[in-house]
Amino acid sequence: MRKNNESLDRRDFLKNAGRYAAGGLLLASFGGLLQACKKTIEPYRFYHIRPEKCIGCGECLEYCYYDAIDLPERSRYFIKTETCIECGKCVSGCSHSAIHIAAIRYEIDKATCIECQQCVPVCNDHAIHIPAVFYQIDSQTCRECGQCVPHCPQHAIQISVPQYTIDQGICTDCGKCAPLCTHSAIHVHQCDYILNQNNCVGCGNCLTQCQTEGNCFTWAVANYSVVQGNCVPSVCNKVCQTTCPTGAITVSSGQAHINTALCNKCGECLSVCPYHNIIPAKVQQNTATCTHCGKCYPVCGHNAINKITPTGYELAYIDQQACVHCGDCYVAGVCDSGALTKTPASPHFPPAINQTDCNKCSECVTVFTCPYQSIIKNHPGGEPYIDTAACTLCSNCTTQFSCPHSSISKWEPANHFDPYISSGECTSCGDCIANHICPTYQAIDRILHKAVIDEDDCYKCGKCEPSCRFGAIHQRN
């Protein structure tokens, strides 16, 4: 029985083996037939990827059971650091949190900011706040010299500049005005005034004038007198008495007498006395203390003061090229003769700063300093600052505008890093570019890799076509 069973088992095995072999041949021939049908029979056309639409995201790969879609590497996305301003607007546009931007901010250096407000209109977010300062001229202290005018690049300062001159007809060449001019514009040749004792009658007019100057004239003999014993009034007919305009000379007991209280030292008696018995008052001069004011010269009616002009002498004048019209020579009031004159400009108008033209650059008080502190910066209070809540970090305040004093700067934290897209978190979905999350600077870029479909592996199942949201997969015509 056992032998029969074994014989039966062998027959069954051979029979089954024959069946399997026949089935295998049949399946093999059917597979070949299926391949032939797949490549020739409609509507089973091959699927193809449009390279102009494929962004290499790889989302289609998981839908192909036969691994017919070939994409060796997904497209790589990156940030161009040379154009990225680190505003951070793109961060929220990535649903996979793959974009990383350091937290920066923009600040104003209060120490260097001149509060010109030129940066304010550059900020479209109205985040920059600058106190509304303005500059004006104090007309009470302004000399109208105009020295500030060339320092205003906007030509906003309006000054009608006067002219200073010397009236040469009345100038005494004292030279007091010359040291007051720090620009050496006043040219005066000082003269020496020397007492001529031969002509002096001792009137003392020079003493009165010199008392407020160098006080160089003093009395050597204070009063007129008569030589006793030599007077012969009976012979001269008392000519001195009749000549004296003040009645200071009287004759009694054969002798002339002078009342010094009435005598004005005019010297009239000196020239009429035939015996030269009248002794005049006498003036002496200390030339070392002379101020060269010349006041003594016109009051001496006897040509007793000689005016000595230096070599190369010329009349006093003001060099208009060197003069800065500061008026120091004029306001000091040192010209007693009134020879120094100020002629206002025509037309004349009050000094002012045109607020429409002024750009608050501050050069009228920083580059130039008014010697009389007549330019005033009016400050309403407060400090310049950037509102970080309103600031969108657009960088316009540093890229579209250049602060003249570099007062606006970009602040970076200690752990600052260059902006980047994490390859581990990025899915290459392309939304960052498709949605234009960096529209202004276009700092996000990519290296595209295109997928292709291997027709030998594709079974035309069509599952890949709807998986591509970019419409890159289609059946070839």
C-alpha cells in the first residue's frame, strides 16, 4: 500500500509540475502580450512630464507604484544673502518653517542725529519719529554780517549785508578801530602829534582833549604871570590891559597884574607887550602815552601841535574784500570823530531763515558757529526714535536713504546668522516663489531639478497625473 501511495504521489507531482510549467509559459506569453498592448493599444498613451512646468518638488513620486518617475534630487531653495534685507516677511509664508531669519532692528543714534527729519518721508510705515525742530535768527543780536549764508547748502538764510566805510574827510587816523578788526580789513597809518613849544601859548586846550585819551599833556607852568619891575605902563599905554578879552589884566602902581581866575590863557597879551614882560603858562608832552587820537590837533589855534605822517602814508580805508561786515569796529563806538560809517543794504530786510527752503541740516550751527550766537535751534522736546512695533524692517532708511551723519543703523544680535532655508525642513514645494513672499527684493531663489518618466517602467495607470498641482504630468499625444 505504501508503495502504491508513493507511486501515486510521484504521478501527482509530475502532473502538477506539468501544469505549473504550462501555466508559467502561458503567463509569460500573456505578460509579453500585455507589454505589447501597453505600448501599442489606445487609449493607453505614455505619460510625460512638461519640463517647463515641473519644479522638481517630488510630490508625484509617492503616487507611482512602479517607480517610473525619476527625480534624483529635489529642487534646492536658498536665500541670496547679498540681496536679502532680513525683514523676515518671508518666514510666515513658509508653511514648513524652513526659512530662518535673524531678529534684527533699526535704531537711531541720538548722539549723532541732528533731527533734520530727512529720513521721515523715506519710511512708508511711519515708524521714524523725529522732533520737529526749526532754526531761526535772533534779529536783536544778529549783526547782518552774512557769514552764515555760504554755509547753508539750501540757500535758506536771507541776510541783507550792510557796508562799512571810513569817511576820510573827518578821520583822524587814530587807528583805534584797526585792532578791533580780526580780519585785517581796516588800514590806518597812525600819525604822531608833537608839541611845538615855540608856537605854544599855554592855552591848555590840548590838555582838555587829552584827559580822556593818553593824558600825555600836562602843565609845566599852570598860569600866566608878569615879570615884576620891568613893566612900564606909562610908556606902552597899558596895551596888555586893553587887549585882554576877559579883563584879566589890570594896571596899578605902575605894574600890570593878571587875575588867573579870569585869564583864559589865550595868548593875546603875549604878542602886544613891547617888553616881553608877560610869562605864559607852559604845557609839556609825554609822547610815550600819546594814543595818536589827533583830538589835540584841531583844537590848537596856534599851530603849536605838529602832525607827523609816516612814510608811505595814505588815507584810512576798509578793504571790502577782506571785510566780513561783522560790525565789530562800528558797535564798539571807538570812533569819536564819526568817520566810521555803516550803510544798510538797499533794499533792507530783517535777517531770517526761509523755513520752506531749510532742510534742518544744522550746518548753520555745527559747521559754522555764529560769533554772536544769533542762529537758534528751536526744539519742541522729545527724542528721535524708530517705533519697532510699526517698523517692517524694510531697510529703506539705510538703503534708499543715506543719513548725512550715519545716525540710522541696523542692529544685529550677538547670535546673528546669515538668512537661510533649511534643507532638512524645506519640501521644495515652491510656494515661497509661487506666492511671491519676497516681491520687492526677490531674494529667494532655487536650483531646479526636473523629473522625467521612464516609459519602460510606466504602466500608464495615470495616478501620477492628478497628483501634480502644477499640471506638469500629461499623456503624450
